[in-house]
Amino acid sequence: MRSTETVRFPKFQRRTLLMSRPFLTVLIVAALWIAASFAKPGFGAFGHLRYLVELGAVVGLAAIGQTFVVIAGGIDLSVGAIITVSAVGVPLVSFAGDESGAFAALITLAAATVIGALNGIGVALLRAHPMIMTLAMATFLQGLLILLAGGSAVSAQSPLLEWLGSARPTGVPAGVLVWAVASTLSLIALHATPFGARVFALGANSLAATLSGVNVRSTTVAVYAISGLTAGMTGLLLLGMNGQGYVGIGDPYLLSSIAAVVLGGTSILGGSGTYAGSIPGAVLLVTITALITVVNASPGWRSILFGSLILALLLVSGRESRRR
Amino acid sequence: MTPAPTLAARGVSKSFFGNPVLRDVSIALHPGRIHALLGENGAGKSTLINILSGALLPDEGVVEIDGRSFRGLNPRDAHRAGVAVVQQELGLTSQLSIAENIGLGALPRRYGLIDYRCLARRARAAMDLVGLDEDLATPVGDLPLGRRQMVEIAKALFREPRVLILDEPTSSLSAHEVETLTSLLDRLCAKNVAILYISHRLNEIMRVCQHVTVLKDGVVTADRSIEGVEAADLVRLMVGRDTGHLFPAWTPTTDRDPIVSVSGLSAGVLRNIDISIRRGEVLGVGGLVGQGQEDLLLSLYGALPASARTAEFNGRAKLPSSVRKANALGLAYVPADRKREGLHLIHNIGWNLMLPSFARAFGLSLRDRTKERALASALADRFTIKGDLTRQVQALSGGNQQKVALAKWTPAEPQVLLLNDPTRGVDVETKREIYALLRRLAGEGKAIVLSSSDTPELVHLCDRVAVMREGRIVATIEREALSEEAIVAASMGADLMRTAA
Amino acid sequence: MSAAGSAPRLYWPAQRQRNRGVKGLLTVVAAFLALYAYLFPGLISVSGVAKFSQSWLPLVLVSMAQAILMLAGGVSLAIGAMVSLGAVIAATTMAGPLGVAGGAALVMVAGLVTGAACGIVVVRLGLPAIVVTLAASFIVGGAALLILPRPGGAIPAWLSDSLAGETPVAALLVILAVVLWKLYLATPLGLSLYAAGENSVAAYRAGVPVDSARIAAYAVSGLLSTCAGLFVAAQTGSGDPVIGEAFTLNSIAAAVLGGVGFLGGRGAMRGAVAGSLLLSVMINVMYFLGFPPVAHYIAQGLIIVGAVALPEFTARRSSP
């Protein structure tokens, strides 16, 4: 019995782990950190690395939803706009009785989730191309924001936001804690639930998924809703860390979220990948940005390096992308 | 002495993934002769055409053009030598005008620009040949299917070919258009063009062609002048393969009350179909390719919007409106194109086996890996899928992939199993296993609908066979009357039945 | 060849047929234009046309750049970066020893080469266009920042005056762009674009140069984008390395509004041109009616979704 079991499902091979893209990304991050600590004293200091991970948490949270959407075969270009909405929207929904700010945060997250679900409805029911649908949503939100916030920065203080931005229970920044919890939950959802399997099925072959009885519509709506939710969380975290929100605060995180997903080895064509790769992907991204700042590269070089990196990684995994 | 053939294949063999499709086939196309190529679905006709036009390389044998042999013929060489193919599936650009489509790939140019006047003149000439009187500027997207087929033929003529290969050109043409085509072929013939004509319509072939090659299971069974041949002889040459011990011995089950009955079903190309599926039977669905068999299965499965006058599914009086509802009613569907519709190729075997369960389960429950593994192993054992289940499905052979596509439904215990050509591209051993499985399931009281392009399969496995033509069921043949001749005759239309009778 | 006088007419009738798909859109555009002219009678004057076409020209160029790729079955997220690149090259070279002609030539060469490079990566290596052009947007945008780290540089005043002054040169340039596009479509390579986008396998079998047509489309797209950048620089009199950013989204919006589909081979360039005109007029009208300058974002978002959803609804109703 034992032996047939191992024929059917061979024991976990150490080589499989060593060859996997998430692990490769972790290695790159580690190598970069070690090399940079030798080259520049202070880079490897605990405080600095902790700061990097804290920055990584912002990108990483936004990448959660993006990972779900990309694995399901779509793309969410409204992540940046939703982040801004939630960062700017909190003061608008704050009310007197809400001492801790928790209600305002919940309302904001609910709104972000609804926005995401609307994206999903557009993609699943109107059959709009994901790029068009989320782009239109981003444009719409951008206008709405300027109308609501009037273009000036808003600041919001509440105990919850303060905790998010500056608390360090047992030395770990609160943002990183939130990220860790959210990551665990999404890894479970993706890899240990039937829902996660449906997401993979949808992205790998939506026709076969439909014929196998997968409810493609509800799954699509759900992944975009998740993307809205995590973008909303990102917005709250940013607001906490920055102390104020302004229109455009979320913009850099759209491309970073996509880059983190791609760097982590998730196929941009959908159907395969894991959030376990996006985690080191997000840290790699902020590390590269920090390194480029350390070596005093100009923003131009920074951008060129960044783009070349995406292209290089794409070429490495190119074989897989031609499978269709 | 007869002149040398313009295009010929000599001793050509070809196999795909170890399945021989053509074995030592020779064919010679002579100028000024219309040559028919006949054979059942899967006899190797398309492969032969692709080899003749350079789209595929043979494993053995050579293609000769004007007596010169080519080892590695490619489409461009064939093109230059004057070989033009009218494919079965259309490859036109709907946005562009008829004339632009006809010229694409061989556009006349002047000063680097397209010479629209020259194009107009030559396109008009080609259109006149096939009897297209539409305006040159009409976008192809506006044309009905039959007219598009004529544009495709005009496109081939535009290049002034010396060899014209027509793959089922008349399948979507009206009687009038067929008439035009026939007289066109006669005229081309007079101009010494060599023509290869593939069609399923026997009476048409008898009328138009002078020579016939019949393929059966990748082997030439006849290569002779058409004079003095009876349609019934041709049918006999196409069918009647040696089935050996492929099929299990079985006796019809007695428990045969209907589990699904639908009347007045319309969907896709289906028009007003009455069908009833009984417990314990294998109901065959036959006919030429693309007569609505797939639409029938899909509409029963809730995957195609359909309407029906009355419907009863497993005691419920309604057509399932979605795949999930069909699954809940006890239906399961195994598609013909397992790579595109049946399986998730990049995922592993175990995962594929579990997918229908994932689709049914509550989304946010936790998966039990131990249980999944045990179930997947049990399924793999039962269907004799060997080895490691963590391999990607695309690593499996066609036969094993088909087993996965079948096995994944077993845990759902479907009462009605809809199978679309389950043995296409499957090796003999797997075929035998699938046949045995189907009869066993029927013996357990399940209802099985087997749509197949393989006629012997229908004859030896089914309790009844419904033959479809142009979106209708034209005949339902009971077991006592089942024979390959009967099915082929019914699928090709009434006038053959008279000839064959 | 000379006997062609009696040949059946083809070119113009084929062009007219392609108008049918955009008739509805053209009506809407005409209505908006009429409204604008009613609200702002100054539009119907030389300087009115000049001002309006100046606001429209960059948008129409990037919309064409995007539509070419979408017709060929691709898409570009690097349009904005290319516009910035064109702007900074123009602003750093034209006032220097190269002069206006040299600078303009450099702008065009940069567009063609960068575009073709993108095309080669996408077509020859078979990589997804979205990610390749996303990476390209960083690389090209970075190059623009290297050339001109902060807004500056200069465009000779006479050039700014002639392109963006009181004379309607911009309107003439729109016409020129359309004429050149027509000429391009009248070449075998240009016409192959449609076939490559709709059914590339069948087109390849019929001998259509599918790969070359798609790479050429990327090159032409790059050229149009950098030219838009040149014009933007002339308008502002200087270069700005991030001035193009908004154009990526706007170009997609205009092309989608014009009925150009994402899957290739659907829609026509005239649709994209009309789409960009609609966006442009809409922004002007809303501005004129006193809407806050941001309301057009909302309208734009709603219109894009509407444009996509409408065909879906009508298709669903017509099929049982």
C-alpha cells in the first residue's frame, strides 16, 4: 500500500523546491541583501532590512489580489485607483462615534471590495476584456476622487491607522503583521480550497473549466472582489504609514503589483503560479529600488533597470508562455 | 503513353504519436482529370492532402511534382509549383472586401502599392469563374457561408493553379452553387488542370469525377476509373474494417425505461429534434462530421442555449440551463477535443481527476489531501492509468489523456454519460478498454450517449443509433438492423439508399 | 495596365463599405461637434479650428498608434513612454546643432527603431504583448529621463508658433496623418495587417507575410507615438520626461470607443480616429459647460464600459 502510494504521489523531492521559481526569487533577494551589505555598510542592518520588508508589505498586499486575478487569466489595472480611493476615502466615512476608526476602515474595505466585484461583473457578464473593464474603472474612479477629495491631500487620524503605521508589536511592524496574516489566508485559499482550484482551472482553460461544472462567473467576480479588498487594505496601510492620503498615492502600486506577480513566477497568461512567489517578488522589487537609490542611480537608470529585469525574467520563462 | 502526373505521392506513410494514419499510400493526379478521394472520417484524407500541399512531411515516401521528387516539400514550393488547396475550414478576413481577400498573399503591386485596378480586374475574372456576382467591394463578413466557400475557391483560382485540391467544397453550398462548381471543374479540366476532389456526397462524385481513390484506415483499397462502379461498391470499399476482438461481447439490458426524453429540441444547428435516452443502453449518434452531433450533446448538457417543447431529465421537467445544473441532474460530458475542452493540460493528473469534485464542493472548505490522493489513486488503478499522478496531463499519450477525461467523472456517479467521439486519436488497447467500460456502465443501468465518427464502433457497441444530417435526426436504427452500410447510407442521404438497396 | 480604365471600380467602394461600421459613432461625433459649435461659435473660424485641432492632434496620433497594434492582434502599454521620448528628444536636439530637421529625423528614427524592437521581441520570441510593452514602458520612460532628467530643453520659437500658433497647421497634420495611413494600407504589408490580426494561421497558409506585417505595425506605432511627443513639446515649448503618461490609457480608450477590438482584426482605423475626436470634443464641451475639469474622467470611464457592453447586449438579444 505504501509503495503504490509513493508511485502515485512521489515523496516531496528537495530538487523540486530548489528548482521552483519562488525559491529562486528568495535566493536572488538573499544574494542581493548579502552583496549589498558588504558593498555598503548599513544596508544589512536589521533596522534597514526591516524597513525594506515593511515597504514590501505595501506592494505585497496589492499583489495578493493581482495574483488571484492573473492566475484566473485576467489582469487588474484598477489596483492603483482603488488604493487611492481607500486612502482618500477613509476621512469621508469617518464619523464621531467611531473612536477606534475600525468602522471607517471596514466601510472603506467594503467599498473597495464592491468596486472590485463590479470589475468582475463587467468581465464575467458584460464579457468586457479585463484590461478595458479595469481601465475604465480606474478612469472612472480617478474622476470621482478628484470630485470628492477636491485634489488636496487629506489626513486622517485614528488609533487604528496609527497602529497600522507605526506600531511594532514584538519588534515586527504592524504592516508586516497584517501582510503575514493576509498572505497565509490567501495561500490557504489558493492552494488548499476548492475555490483556489477553480481559480487555477479558470485561468488554465476556461472552456474546459465550464464543461467540468466550474461556475466561471462567480469565480471571476470573486477574484476581482479579492483584488479590490486587498487594494483597499493597501490603501489603509499607506494612509497609516504616510499620515495623509492624496490623489495619485496609489498610482505607483499598479505596475509594482503586476511586476511582483511576474517576478514571482506566476504566468501572465494565467493558470499557473503561486502567491508564494509574489511575496519574495514584492521584497525583491523594493530591494532593487533601494539598491538603485544606494548606488545613486538616476531615476532614468532605475526605470531602465526595472524594465530590463521584467523583460529578462519573461525571457527566462518564455518557453512556458508560448504553450498556447 | 499517358502523360506524367502533375502531382503524385509515392509510397507515403505517416503516423502521429505512434498511430499510423497513412500506410504506403500512392496517388497520382493527372492533368485534365478530376480525381475523387473517398474515405470515412479518420481514413487519412486530410493527412494526405496536407502532405500533397507541403503542409506536412511524410515519414516515408516522396511527393513528386512533374516527375521531380521532393523530400521536404514546403507550402511555398507547392505554391510556386502551382498547387492550390481549398481547405475545409475557411481562412478569410471578414473585414476586407471580396477582392482583397482573393488577392491576399499574391497581391499585384505597382510602385510598391497594391495595384487596385489590376486586382479588381483579375479578382472579377476569378469570381466570374465561380459565379460570384456580388460587388467586388463587399466585405466578406457580409456573405453567407456558402458564398464564402465560393470566395475561397475563387482565391485558389486567382493564383491560376495547375493542381487544384478541393476538400469537401460542397458541404456548405446550395444546389445551384454546386451546379456552378461542377461546370467550373469541367472547364478547368479542359484547360488541363489536375483536380483532386474530396466529398462525402457519392452521387456528386459519380457525376463529376473520372477516377477514384478510396482510403480505408490509411490504406488504399481502390484506385481505378469511376466507370462501371456502383455507389454501393464504393461504400463497401470504404467500410467493413476488420474489427478483430476490439469489441466486448454483450447482451442488451432489459431495464430500459427512459431517463431523458426531449421533444422539439432546437439549439445551434439543431432543428426540432425528438430524442429519448433509456437506462441501460448505449445510444449511438452517427452521421457525417458536423451535422449537429456536438450541438445535440452540448444542448442536453446545458452548455448551449436551447429550447424544447417538452423535456424530462431524470424526473425533472426542464432542460438544464447550465452545466452545473446538468451535473446536478446526473449528466456528465466528455468532449471530443480533450486538449481544448476536456482537460487542463498544464495541471497534474491527480488535479484533473479531482476537478469536478472541486467544482461541486463548497468553495472555502479545506481540501483533504489524503482523501484526494486515495481517490485519485483508486481512479487511476481502475482506469489503468499508470505511474506518477503528479505529472502534467500533457505528458500523457492520447489514450491515457482520454482515460483521465473519462475517469474524472466517475466520482460524481453520473446517470447519463454524454460522450463525444471518445476514441478519436486513441490507441487500440485504450479503445478496447473504453468499449468494455461503456458496456459495463450500461449493464449497471447507466444511460450512455455515444457520438462517434467511427462507424464500426456504433455498429458493435450500441443498442440504437440515431443518424444525424443537417441538424436533424434522419433515422434511428435499432440493433437488429444495424450495419455499417445502413449508417453510412442514412448519413449520406436518401438517393444512395435507393442505389444501394 | 493601361487597359485599367475599363476595369471595375474597387478601391473607393471598398473604402465606403468600411464606413458602415462607424456610422453610428460618426453621428454621435457630429452631434457633439455641432453642440460644441453652438456653445462656442468661435470654433468655426481659422483660429477656432487651429486651437481645437491642436488639442486633438496628439490624441489622434496616439490613438492611431494603439489602433494599429490592436488591429494586428496586439496592444501597447508603452505609448505614453514613447510620447515622452519623442518630446525630450525634440526638446534637446532641435535648438542645438542638429537643427529642427535633424531633430525631427532623430525623433522619427527613435520611434521606428524602438517600436520595431518591441515588435521583434513580441513576434519573434512569441512573448505576451502586454508584459513586453509594460517592460518597454519602463525602459523607454527611463531613457527619456536620462535624456532630460527634469522638464526643460527648448523648441525653437518659430516651430512652436507654426505648429501651435494661430494657424491651423495641426488640422493639416491630422489630414496628413490620415492620408499617410491610407497609403500604408494600400501596400501589401499594410493590408496584411487585417489578415494577420483576424486569422493569422490561415493568413500564413495563404502566403501572407504575417510576421513582417506585425513587426511593421509596431514600428509604425512607435513612429506615430514619438511624433505625437514632438508636437506636445512644440505646444509647450519645452520637453518633459513624463508628459506622455496619460496617453497610454487615452489611446486605448479612443481605440475601444472607435470599435477596435482587443482580439485583432475587428474595427477600422477610422473608428479610432473618430473615437479620439469624440473624446477630444467631449472634454472641450464639458469644459465649456463649466463641469469641473475632472468630470470628464467619470464620463470617459462610463463611455468606455458602455461602448464595450452595448455590442454584448445587442448580440445577446439577437441570438436566441
